Amino acid sequence: MISHLFLNKTKSLTPSASLQVDKNGFEFLIIEHKKLAAAFTLHGGHLIHFQPVNQAPIIWLSKTAIFDDQKAIRGGVPICWPWFGPASPELGGNLPSHGFARTSKWSIGNIEETEEGVELELKLVSDEKTLAMWPYQFELTLKASLTEQLQLQLITENKGTQNFTYRSALHTYLNIGTPEAVKVSGLNETFANSLQNKQLETGDGSLAIDQAIDSIYNKAQGEIQLEDQQLQRTLTITNTGNDSEVVWSPWIEGATAFADMPDDGYQTMLCIESTITRSEGHFVSSGEQHILSTLIK
């Protein structure tokens, strides 16, 4: 899934983990374990690939994704933080959509590996640049547990003396066989349809993929399942710490408008995101932390 990137190893970190670069020097953290393969970029703390051995990839990455230090990467699991969508007007103008975490440089924390897989941490800490956009001190940790299943925990810690609220998304692009072979179930029955001015609608908690979708579902009561007849598998998604799930497919009109997605890219991806989207956000008092997570198996 990422062989087209033509990476060269620059440093071994553990028997399974290494730093690698592409022809432009863009840096990747690559995991090559006997049970799985995975890849992250330090730009954005961004998981771009996850594939258990002898399975199709679970995470989708655009073949025309742009890797630089400027924009978010198309595919994988972008981290939208500390806001989702546009920034609140009181923060000022000209702020990046979906926050600054997905375009910031993260650092590598602990990496531990076992017979079953790898656990690792990536970190982002407030500095002068982030404080100019969002006036709060924080430490943000992405904790990834990579085995035959994938768990991502986004840990937001308030390191300052002021309380704050935040909105966020683990904007997960899932790899699918083809839209007509996919059915989603286990969603909440109530959702806001962003393609219809966030009109509130109700359904039966299931979804077929046959057109553009951009919906904010109230938090699911349990597991969400993505049944894929072409890939002959069912993915089970369990989200915690969230208030909603966003389901998104750009369909052909959206895909052709993106410079960093092939025109047929919509045929092999579907986003089911663990999100905090309510306008009031999630409150984190001084010295406390909150965890937004997704588990995919």
C-alpha cells in the first residue's frame, strides 16, 4: 500500500521500527513486525498505513497524497485538534481548518514491541507557535497499539493553569473493496446531514454507500460494523471519549475536485471517524486529561 513511496532507511529504532525518508527527505516512522506493517509521519502524528499480515490494508492512503511540511495528508488517520471544522471566531481569523495538530511536527515517545505487535507514542507539546493560535498549554499524545487490531488513543492533557475546551477527530480513512459491496451498521439513528445544511435526520442506524455522504451521527450506543463483501471481512469499530461519529465519502464529484486524490479514489475509501463535534466541545480542567479513542478489529 505504501511501496509507491520508495523510502530509504535512515535509522533503526527497535528491531521492528525505523525512520525512513522519501526522495525529498520527508520523514516516516515505519513498523515492520511479523504480525503487521504500519507507517506514520511525524508531520501531523499521522498514521498512514496499517495492515495485519495476510490481510488487506485496514487504513486507506491516497496514491496521490502530498507529503510536505505544509498541508494535511490525504488518507490515513489525520488528527483534527483542538477544533473540528473552522476555528471559533473569538480565536481570530486565518486559522487552519480542523486545527493545527495535523500539520505540526510531532516527536517520537516510547516504542515497545512484543511477540504480538508494537506500542508507540507520538507527542505534540505547546510552544510559541501553537500559543499564538490557541492560548493554552497542553501535551498531546497519540498512543498506538498495533497488533492484529488497531487502537489509537489521543490523550489531551491540560498543562496550564487555565481550563479549556476542545473539539477533535480521529479522521479515519478505512480501506474498502468497493462501495456497492459495503454496508455499515450500528450507527446512531439520529444524524445531522452536512450536505443538507446540517439538517437533522433519522434512520435505522445502517448505511449503504451509493452517493456522497457527510453526516455527523450522534454517538453510537455500541460497536459499529463495516461489512465488506468484496474484501470478505467485517471491521468492528468501537469509539470512546467521543460525542459523535462522522461518516464521509466525497464520491466522484469530491474526488475529482481534490488534487491529492485519484478521480476513482472514492471507490476504495470510507471515513468513519471518532469525533468531538458539539459546539461546546469537551471540557478539560487544569492538570487533567481526556482520551479520545478508536479501536478497529
